[in-house]
Amino acid sequence: MKLETNKEFACKLSIMLDSKLIWYKHFQLFCDHIIDEYSKPPYWIIELATVRFQGRAIEIVDKYINSDPFIDPYNSELFDQYIACLYLKYDRREISWASFLFISGEYADNCEAVKEPCEYFYDLLSEYENSEFNIELEDKQKEEIQNKFLKEIKEIQALYEIFKDYFKQFVIKEKNRSS
């Protein structure tokens, strides 16, 4: 998958950073790669290459998104992709199913632009809690979420795989450095 460092990509990157699906170990070598590839790399990529603090990384990307020429980055697809990011965090066992449902409900409530309202996620959470966290119900709910957000999950998964490779390279590089 060839990546263009345009505003559409930056919007997705912002969502991935904001959801904490990725962090500096995922994007620093990516930025280095872009810097090496371009004779005039984008300034925001150069800035991002040196950052470790998540909040600062989000600021850099958002500053680029909100620069001239202006685009409207806040379309519902991006909000749905945030849910996909949370789903991937659940899928890699970083958060529990209950946490996924709660955080998704909070997010849907705050932005009011996700394809499912906050009540949807909170109702699933209540049902899950009332079942005493039944694994069969979790599997049923998981399948329902996968079906509703399939397009977004696939799109974020493809992008995440690229960053996951850079993460692995970063970890190897750090191990070799400390040896």
C-alpha cells in the first residue's frame, strides 16, 4: 500500500493517534522513511519524526490538517474510523470488550457523528454486564460490530499493518542499540 502524505492521510493518522492505536514507536521510522524518499519532505513529517509525546504528535498532524488549503476533515467516515481503531485495540487485546463498548459510547456521545448513537454502545455494554460478561454474548456482539463497521475496520487495519511493520523495526533497532 503506497501512502501519500496528503491531508486525507493526515486525517486518518490523527484518528489513529487520538485513539492511541499508534504512537511514536509506530510513526518515527515511517517519518524517517518519508524524509529519505522525498527531496522536499513535508514539513509536518519532519516535525513529527522527532516527537515522542502523543499530545504533541496530534498537535502537529492537526496543525497540518487545518492549514491552507483548507479541507473539512470532520466527515462521519472519520468518526466511524475512530470506532474501528478502538476495535483494533480490542482485537489485539489492549482493551477489554467492556472497555471498547464504554469508550465507543463516550466517543459517539461526544462527537454525535458516528453511524451508531451512543445509546447503541451503552445498550450493548449493559447487556454484556447483565450477562456477567458472557463470552458467547461478547462473540455475538463482536460479530455485530464487525458487520456494522466492516469497511472502516478493513481500511484502518490496512493502514495499521504498515505502521505495525515500522513498530517492529523500531523495537529491533532499539534492542540492537541497547546490546
